[in-house]
Amino acid sequence: MRLTGKLGSGRKSRASFEDKLFKYTTMGVAAFVLALLWGLVVKLLFDAQMSIETFGFEFLTSDIWNPNKDLYTALPFIFGTLMTAAVGIGIGVPISIGIAIYLSELAPAWIREPLSFLIELLAAVPSVIYGLWAIYTLRPILTGTVEPALMDVLGWTPLFEGASFGIDKLAAGIILAVMIIPTVASVSKESMMAVPDSQREAALSLGATKYESTRMAVLSYARSGIFGAAILGLGRAVGETMAVTMTIGNANLISWSLLDPGQTMASVIANNWGEADGLMLSALVEIGVVLFIVALVINVFARLMLGRLMKAVPMTGGGL
Amino acid sequence: MKSHNARKWRNRIASLLALGCVLVALVPLVSILIEVVSRGAPAIDWAFLTERTKSAGTPDSGIGNAILGSILLVGWGSLIGLPLGILTGVYVSEYGDNSFGRTARFFNDVLANFPSIVIGLFAYSLIVTVVGFSLISGAFALGIIMIPIVANTTEEALRMVPNSLREASLALGVPRWKTVLKVIISNGRSGLVTGALLAIARVAGETAPLILTSFGNSFWETGLTEPVAALPLVIFRNAMSPYADLQEQAWGAALILITMVLSLNVIVRLITRKRFKVAKAVKKTWKERLSLSG
């Protein structure tokens, strides 16, 4: 049973004033933090007003970004964000589910803890170091083997047209996949471990193999947790800034080819910040507001799906 | 129904695939560590750690000012983030069994996973527009990022303090606030420490909010309202430089940053493991004492 405020409030004593003071101080701080954030949202909207009034709804549907004519719209960046996040999720989530299955169902007991710790360490590596690694280590691998091979096999699809530079949406997507793995794997693992053993035992006692019991009993039971984990990974991928800024090539264009450079909402802000002013600055803030709304919706949705499982997210996130 | 053999093989292949996923995920981690150490170690010498950053080609260029700047940013950020985070966590754990407490907890969870560049925009909008690119605006952004991490770990740590301790203290006539401060917080102390360390490890590597707020500086600058250098900014700006000596500087800075962040994580790990052992030991001694007195 948790203690409630009712304890000790029945009779008046000298202590009750101090009790109230302490309670309302901590409550005031909690309220201040919430109010601060919502107040800042209002402030951001205010800063973005010039851009909102100038471009209206077209801001989200038009693809012009021209500082010479002072015209700024966000579609190329929304497109780039969706495209890279899709690649990140497409590569990262299946690997994460495999990791979660191994850690919760298959691994010998002594290796689970250290292995989970190593996977979570991936979340501790700062984003900017992922970017550095991608430029110097991942890029030669991409241009040397991966991208030519993809072009040979899948070059006829619009997804892999063009030349191989290694600084493109594919590189950004691969880095995002690595960066969301610790989050998605930890939360999925936690939701699989929450499956009651009776489910596994029931399947095994019917003669199922480990694979069959995992698929039938564990995965179907933990489905909503895994889905929530993937949504959480999506939130990470959408808001990730540094590693993407360093790998995506920063070109304000809409192109379906993963081998072309692009730009995400986060990277366009990071790239143009120092030199932006006036209407451009206001447009960048508006992109930030759009990003805020997207991230808020995704994270609220994930929190509603996961509930207390959210505590399994590695806190060591390395600076997005 | 498939044959028994086919099912056995399928089982084996699936197990290997799952193990393969783990190995695939560990490849980048190992590769990053190897690359950062092998490329960063040659860059590090005394001048590198103590001199300020100079333009490409200048001898005796270093990242001393960036190390100092990072310490200042994280230090000031902690001054903002730790008290707010701890008090929020105390409220949610000790008084938060109501709708406001649940709202606060909900948004802490949401905020803990929020894109840091948006937090940087907040700090820009609130502080940079008034005083310009500055140490204080960067520290404010880092402080805000710390709040949900610290609040969540504080709440978890205080929840692990057994209710019998709360009841014992209240039964002795100790007022509630003193119970929280003296009994509950001191029992959950190691949890608070791990939360603070995790938050510090997290914000030490933050780059995106700093681009928008503290901006970077190649001089020894410590003023609260002046732009200030930071390790992640050095890595970001130098990584894309065409000059070999600047690139080497980026790797050296990366080695220092990653050593700091990973050792903080390992320390947290050791504390957490020890805490479980201590908790068990405490239970045992209490049982022994009870049986002695009984």
C-alpha cells in the first residue's frame, strides 16, 4: 500500500505546515517543469509566426527552398525524414527482434546480463561519434561493396538509381538502424520476458520446438510490446540529428533513390542555423515545431502502448 | 504436418539467426571502439590536451578549451537539471499517487525520448534571442534534457525503498518531509547518484542543442554569456574538414569523449549491481537482529 496524504492530516500539529511546504515545493517543481515546456511551445509558435503567416499550409506541401527568393517550404525535409526513418526501421527492427528473442528465450543465463549491457552500450555512444564513424569507416564499405552490389541487383528499381557516393539516404538509414537497435531490442526483450512461462510450457508440452513455441506463444503474446518498441524506435529515428546531418549529404531535393543525398527536418535545422535570420530563421523554427508535433504524437502513442515497459528504454541515449 | 527433422532444422536455423542478429549489432560497437582508439590515440599528447584550438596547419593546436567548455556546460547544466529532476522524481514517487502525479510521470517518459534538437530550439528561443550564443543557453538546454532522466531514475530508486521504512519513521513521530529527506532519500541515495551520472553521460555527448545555443569558440572562454567550445562541437566541425590535422583532432576528441561516456556507464553498472547485493545484505542483517532480539 502506498502512503497517501491522508496520513497525519487528521489532526493539526506544528509539523503539518512544514509537511505542506515540502509537498507543495516538490509539486511546484514538477508543475514548473511541465509548464516550462508548454510555455516554450507557445514561444516557438510565436517565433514561427512570420513563416506560418507567409507560407500558410503550403509550407507542408510545396518543395521550394530558395534563400535568394526568400521562399522556404518543408516538404523535401519531411520526405527525407520519412525515407531515412523507414530505412532505419526496416533494417533495425527485425535485427532488434532477433536480439530480443535471443536474449529472452535462447541465451544461457550467465551471458544474458553482459550481452544486454553491451547492446545497451550502443545507446551510450554519442550521436556525433556515430557520424564520425560513418564518414570514415562505413562510407568506404558502402561505396566499395554494398552500393555497387545493390545497384547491380536492384538498380532497375527507382530506389537504387544513380551513382554510389556513400553519403546519402542509405548511409543515414543504416546509421539510424544501428542507433535504434538498443531501444527497440531492450523494450522488446522486456515485453517478451513479461510473457508468463505457462504460455511457453503449454506450447512445449504439445511438442512444439523452441522456435515454434517462441513464435506461437511468446511473439503473439508480446506483439503489442514489440509494436510499441518499434514506434519508440521510429521516434528516435525521426528526431535523430547529428549522425544524420553528417551522413545524408544535405541536399534539399526530393528523390526516391536511396543513393541520392537528401535532408531531414532535424538536419536542415542543424545545417542552416548559424547563417539563418529573418524569414529563414522563422521557417527553420516552424520546421522545429512540425518536428516537435511529430515527436510528441509518436512518443505519446508509444507511451500509451507500452505503459511501464517504457522504463526498459536504455537511459544512456548518447545524445541525439 | 511437417516431418520432425524439418522442424528440428527450422528450429536450429532460427536460433542461429537470432544469435546472428546479436553479433550483427555488436559489429558497429566493436568497430567504433577500435576506430576511435586507433585513430584517436596518436592525436593525444600534452599540447593536445592543454592548448586551445587553432586553425589548420598551426602547430600546438589542441582541444583544451573544448574540454574546459564541456566541463562548464555539463556543470552548469547539472546545476539546473539535477535539482529540478530530483525534486520532480521525489514528488512523483512520494506524493504522485494522483492525476497530477500521473501526468508528470507520463510527460517525463515522453520527454526522456524527445529529440534534443527541439530542446535546443527552446533554449535558443528563450535565451539566445536575448543574450546571444552563450554558455548559459547551452547549459539550459542540457539541463532540460537531464530533467526527465534524473526524475525517472530518482522515482525508480525511491520506489525500491521498502514501505516498512516509511512506516517505521512515521510511527516514531518523524514528520513526513523529514522522513522523505532523511530516511527515504538517504536509502535511495545510490539510485540518485546513478541517475545523475547517467544524465551527465547522456548530455556530455549532446551536440545538436549546442549548435543552436553555445555555438563553439576557439578561445579560452568561460563567461556565462559568451559562446563556448565543447568536445562534441569540435568533433562535428572537424569531421567534415578537408585538413588531415583537423580530422585527427576530431578523432582525438572522440576518444576523450567516448572514454568519459563509456566509463560513466560502466561505473553506473557497477553501482547498480552493488546496490542489489547491499539490499540483500541489509535484509539479512535485519533478520539476524530480529531473531536475536526475539
